[in-house]
Amino acid sequence: MEPWQYPNEEAVELIKEYEGLHEKMPGGMLRSYLCSSNVWTIGYGSTTLKGRRVTESTVCSQAEAEIQFQQDIASAAKYVEQLISVPLNDWQFSGLVSFVQNIGPTAFADSTLRRRINAGENILAAAKIELPRWVHDDERNVVPGLERRRQAEIALIAKGGAGPATSMDFRIADAARYDRGLPWQKDAWEWLLENASEKSWDQMQAALPSSVIEGFAVRFRNGLSKPSAVPPPTPSKPAGPNPLTGIPRFTQRDSQWISQRDRTCYSSTNAMLVEYLKPGTLKGPNGDDAYLARLNSLGGETTDWASQQRTLASFGIKARLVQNADWNLIEEQVNAGRPVPVGYLHRGPIWGPRGGGHWCLCYGATKGQAWISDPWGEPDLVSGATLTQGNWQGQVTQLNFGKRWMVEPAGGGIYRYAPGKGWAVLVDSVD
């Protein structure tokens, strides 16, 4: 058994220190409490007890809290082992276990920190940049205790040095998969190309099917000297990038209609769709206000689909609302060069999403991932918080987004989660 399959004692004490033991009642029993993310918690930050989710009425003994704490630590350690593909030493592993125990495995799976570590980056440098981002409560307020904990976790990781325990376990395939185009990553690829022998590349080519080599050749040549005898590897799908590029950045937060800006996500999202499909139609950073002005002139209501449909039609875009879309349908639209407005519940924890419904533009969908342009800000799909303000474009997992994908109307502009269904606006034609 490797020594880092359970965090070291310093990490365990760090977690206990920052979680604390709450809330003691007369007689020594512990009762549940709401943590900074508005989740019912008990003991040392446990959200479950004996396999059940903690509720407002949950109580336990200190001994039960200790047992649950050990189970929580073991679970966090298991997720670090599963989600990190590069080798870690004891200190690096233990610091990440503390982090995962605090934010949860789903958030860690979606985190930029995980992607950077798996890409082979300097672990300590990545932690110093990424960990301080995770210091907010559900209302985006900075929590001093979380600031101190992140610094303590960085100090723990620092004791293990900068990077993987050994480069012999480094996988070039992982570096290619998680590459983010960062300057030092580009330098690393150039260095590899300069130092790898021609024989090694010939050996790789000999091991690949001819269809893969042909497909790579077509893509590398960008079609300029495409051999006539070599068909595209996937002729059934239209050529084009996935995710799409050049998506407009409109944010509802800067609307001139201040009193309406909290409910104009639908209009800002459809405005991005219009500007992408018909560039120059909605000019400037406030092009979504021009879209909203058109909607208002048509006597429309921003949360109403019929109003949105009329407004899109006035720009020469024929579209329809689908209430049971799936990821295959979204991927087909993106492959056809059409981003897709999608609705989701962006508030409440992932196991109980809620809210009045929110809209963003999906411009990529492939291999379990999705790319969205959100006019309100970067969503934390696990807690339901918003991490940044303004338009945010980036990658999320289809698993987590799908759990929030909007859903069925409950009346009064409120929506509820309906598994297996997703609201999306599909474009049929563009004049």
C-alpha cells in the first residue's frame, strides 16, 4: 500500500482545526448547523451521517462524529487518487485531500486546479494560483476562515516540492488531453518535438490505424492540399469546430434597464445567438440592449418564449423551443455551426437545484463536456453560487450541468427539475 493513500497526520489536524466540532448541546450531543454554503452540516464538517444526508433535525454523539470524519477523509482521499493522474508525494496528496474534503469531489473534478495538475504543471505553482479562488460563501462573500485554510493547504503542498514525484510516470497522452495552450505548455511541446527522435514518431505512426493518420493529415493541412482519395473520417457530420469560436460576450449586468437586468438572461443569451449567426447586427459590448429594445418595441416580455421567438424572427432567425433536448441534439446543432441557448437552475446545491430559471449559450458539446457563455457570471454548478461577475465563457461537465438543466414550469416564472429533460432553443433557418 502506498504511504499517501491516507493523508498524513498534519493534514488531518488541519482539517479538524478549520472544520471545528459543532454544535455542542447540553449533555455533550452535537446538533446540525448551516455552513457558509448554506448546507446542513454536523460534527467536523460532515454533510452525511451513517449514509444519510444531514438535516436540520440531525443529532449525534462526538464518537459518531469522529467515525463519520474518518469516513469523510477516506472518501476525499479516494477521490484524489481517482481524479489525479500524475504521481503525488505524501504532502501534495495530503494538501489536496484537505481541499477536496472542503469543496467536495464534484467541484474538484470540474476545477481548473485538477486540469492543470493532470496536464503536468508545477503542482505548487498551480495551487498558489487556484486555491485562493475558493474562499467564498454561497453569496460570493469572502470567508476569512477559508482564506486561512487555503494558505494552510498551500503550505502543506509546499512541503512536498513543486511537481510530480517522478517524471517516469508522466504520460504524454495526459498532457495532450489536458493541454490549455499556456505559454510554458507550448514551450514544452516545442522542446519535445526538438528532442524526440524521428524514429519514435515513425514507430507511433506504424502503431496507428491508417484512418487516423489520414484524418490527421487532412486536419493538419487544413484542406489546402487534401488528397482527393482520402475522405473525411466522419462524413456524416458537417465540418466545423466544436466548441465554436468567436462567441460574443454580452452580460446582462451592464444593461441600461437597471430595474430589469436581473431577469434579462434570456434576452442577453439570444442576443449572443443573433450576433454569432449574423455578425455586426448587434454592435458593441451592449448589443444585448439593442436586442432587448427590439423585444420591447414588439410588446414582448423578456421571460416569455413567444416574445423571444418574435424577436428572433425579426432578425431573420427562425427558431423553436424544445423542452426535452439531450446532449446528442445539442452536439448536432453545434456541429452545424449553431450555438444553442439552454436554460438551467443556477441556484441551490446540485442535489436540490432551484431558482427562477436562468439562460446561457451552449457553444460546445462533446465527450462529456459542454462549453457555455453565461451572461451573469461563472457558475459553481455544485453549490449554486456565482464565482465571477459579467459574461463568463468556459467548460463545464455535462454531468453536472445536466443535473441543473431546466426543466418544467411550476407557475409564476418558477421552474422545477425534471430528470431527463432539458430546455433549449434550436435554430431552424437563418435568412
